[in-house]
Amino acid sequence: MIDPAAKVRVGRSRVEVCRLGFGSAPLGGLLRATSDDDARAAVGTAWKAGLRYFDAAPQYGGGLAEQRLGRALGRVARDKFAISTKVGKIVHPKEGEPPQAVGFIGAPAHTIEYDYSYAGVQRSLLASLERLGLDRVDILFIHDVNRKYHGDRVHERLEEAIAGACRALAALRDQGVIGAFGPATKDVDIACAFVERVDVDCVMLPARLTLLDQSACDALVPLCAQRGTSILAAAPFDSGILATGAVAGATYDYAPATAEVLDRVRAIEDVCKSFDIPLPAAALQFPLRCPSVASVVAGMRSAREVETNMSLLRMEIPEEFWCELTRKQLVRDCRNRAGD
């Protein structure tokens, strides 16, 4: 049985994260609005359940998630939890305009400026600390150096981040201001470039080590194992379909699931049914089969979602189940270590 509250050290740092990380994007209104009461209850329930790792980003609701997370943790002793946030995206409020109606629903109107420079890290961190109401964070991730946002300029952004943000973050780590840093990106080749070229402690990897996408297994997983770099596997439900199953309106990668994806999920669901295992339990536990994965980080917007995810992660899943998925070529075995 996996203990969601069990702590694992991040890379060679002194930072410890829980096996289940609390992702705060929903607190910023991701895809639908979240009330202050639900946000407070979600964090409170996570704390009572023993979870001690919380992830945020300025982008999540234009700072709203950081504000809500900071308020909810405001009375807790700072040395009792680990928190990560991100740099590379500077939030600019749009005063006097109505709340966001797309993306982060109900969040204050804002724009995002991309800045992966040395100075940009300082600007971003100071703003995040003010929103969080904290004097430090434990991990800083360089957010979304990827093709989705930067297209053909992604390698230009990579060089900017290595020359600027990484240098700033390494200095902050040396000074003890932060405990660890690394990239947060879906682009596996970009994540590999960071690990190969910079002394990063960890990689936050959304949606590339899931039941539907194991593209990290080819290069990133063995590279991280070789370098002693931890992976924090985010978005384990692939934006919804691995929580809901192949139902009408199911979403994959924040868009309606294609017929091909729906068919693949149905095939995985058939194996789940034969072993009497809920699909979301398999989805939540799968990334943790990789030895380099320290935490699976799932977005949670209510007390009920926290309680459900805790139960799913504790559920016993026999090895035969994973073997059957592998035998049917529905998933790959991502347990390889350096030298395998």
C-alpha cells in the first residue's frame, strides 16, 4: 500500500515532498470557478490527512492560487511543510476589468509576461512570496519552456533560461534561500536538456508519465535515474479522462478526447474491471512505479477530491494488474533505472 503522506527527499537536496502532492491549479479556477470556502476546505483537509507538499504557480489564476494557498497555510509553522512555485511568467493585473471567463474561471483579469532572465527570477519570486505571505519557498520550477507557448522559439527560450533563470536559481540555492530547483515542462526533450546541462534537483513533468503517455520513459526517466534527479509527475489524470473514464465529453490534454484516445482508455478500463480496480486508482499510482518519481502531483479543488485521492492512492493493486496492462501493450514498464 502506498502511504500518500510518506515523505521522499528531492534529488540530493534536503527538501522532502509527500508521495501525493497537492496541486493548486484548481484553486485558481482552472476550467471552472472554485469558491474561497472550497479552496480553504481542500487545503485544510489535505493538512489534516497528513499531506505536507503543496505546489503553486503565478499563472494559476493570475496569483489567486498562491493567495488562497498562503491564507490556508498562514497559521501553520513554516518548517512543517514544503511548498513549490514557479518562475518565468510574470503576472500583470488588469485593473477594472471583469474576472477571467476562460482558462482560470473567475480569477482576477490579468496578462502574463514571459521572462526567463536572471532578473525575472527575482521579480517573480518576490511577487510570489508576497501573494503567499511567506518568507521563502522550498522549490522553484522554471515554468513552461515548451512548444505550446513558444513554438519555434522554444530553444531560444531554453538558452535564455539556462543563461539567466538557472544561474539565478543556483545562486539562491547556494545561499539557502531555496532548497531545490528544476524545470516544469511537458516537452520531454527540453526537460532532458535542462537535466543534461544544469545541476537541477528535480523535474516537474505533467502528462508524460501517465497511463496514456509514457514518452518520458525513453530518455528522461533513465537520465534522471543516472543523475539522481527526482521527477514530480503532475497531471496524472490527463486533464480528466483518466478520472472519468471514456464517457461522453471526456477531456484529454484540455480538449475533447479523440476516438483513438477513447478506445485506448476503454481497453485500459476493461483490464481495470477484470481486476476490480478503479481507473483513477491505477492512474494515480502508475507514475509512482518509476523509481525516480518522488511525488505524483494532482490538482485538488475540494475536501472531497482530497479524500478521494487519498483513498485511491492507498488502494492495493496487485502486480499482476500491471503485468496484464504491459502484456496487452497498453502501458510500458517505466521502472528502468540507470544502467538497465
